Amino acid sequence: MAKHGAVPDERPDGTGGNSGDRRGDGRTRGGGPAAAPLRTVRGKGKSEGPLALDRLIHERIRLGILSALAATDALSFNDLKKLLETTDGNLSVHARKLEEANYIACSKSFENRVPKTEYSITAAGRRAFERYLDHMEALIRAARER
């Protein structure tokens, strides 16, 4: 079975399809049967509206940033990087997205002539994080009730 709910794609002529199937006879270059390519299966859930997850928060690194900042007053860039086990560039990009949404605040200073960047969660970020947690808790309850 395909991962993540993906299903084989089918060509209009009913033969199935595969980008690795260069001959058009359903075989790969090695001579074996070609696996059909996968296409995305769209769920019935809404991607927007009051019942939708906050997609900005739902990404793993951003969820980690908000979770860590919700538990403390502030964290430095280096502390977050170590905690989340990510790279400078990755953390920087995700933190900037949260900052642009006004979910976190960034303050820059110098400590012994060394630049120091600290992040803290904003009131709007805390509200968004609480909504996200409430939504996830409701999903967990619904799944356990089945």
C-alpha cells in the first residue's frame, strides 16, 4: 500500500502511469512491472475556517518554537536551535514566519560584544497556540471515542 494515503494515478487510457515507464508498456528499465505513480488524495476536511488547524503552527519546527516559548519567558536563538535540533537557516526561516504573523517577538542585543537574539511568545501567539492545542485535544478525544 502507498504511504500517506496516496493512490496510484491512472492515465485516461486506463493503463496507469509511471514517470519511470519510458517504454509505455508498463515495465521499468529493469524489465519488471512499473509501479504506478502516486497522486495526492484530498481529504474532506476544510483547510480554512474555524474548524481548521492553524497551518502556520502545525509545521513541526514552528510548533516546537511556540511550545518552547509558551513554557518560558524567552529563549535565545542558540537555545532554540539546540532544543529543536535544527540548523541556523531552518530555525531562522521558521521563526521569521512566526514573527511576521505576530506569534513571536524577536529582540536583538549584544552580550560582551557578541550579538544575541532572543524570542518570546506574544499574546496573539499564545492565543493561537491555545486554539491549536484545543483543536488537537478535540481531535484526540474524537479519535479515542470511536
